[in-house]
Amino acid sequence: METVKCNYWRCANRIGLFLAILFALCFVFHYIRPVDAELRVKLFQMTFFRFSGMNFVSFILGLVQSYIYAYIGLGVWFLVGCCFKSGVECEHK
């Protein structure tokens, strides 16, 4: 196993891309299977600022906010997890 330094930006970018793709899949799933469509829209409105419905503007806002949430969530994770102490290295397989 090789060890590499923890890289907050690379990790947050990967998680952000994952969350953005997950949001896009949930958005598309609304049109594939529109069961409980009102519930899905209400949940999106609770999660994302200025989400107004299943339209293009709300889609872009949701993508951007999903990506930003990754940086915020990972920052909180590192603060609580006491990561980035001096001399600490992450294991990389």
C-alpha cells in the first residue's frame, strides 16, 4: 500500500460530481416514473434553494447546489473527524 497526503479538493470534487449525477438521475426519474410527483418536488424544494419545479432553471440550480453541498459536507466531516493533523497520511490502495 502506498500512502498519499489527504487532498480535500480532490475528494470534494469527486463527491460533488457523484451528488450532481445522483441529483440528475433523481430529476430524470421524475419523468420516467411520476408516482408521488408532488412529494418529489416538495423534497427538492426543501433541499435546494429557489427550486421552483421540474424545469431547466431548477435543474441547473439543483446541480450546482448538489456540487457545493459536497464541499460543505466534506469540510464538516474533516472538522469533526480531526483529519489533516500534521504528519497524518491516508492509506491509498
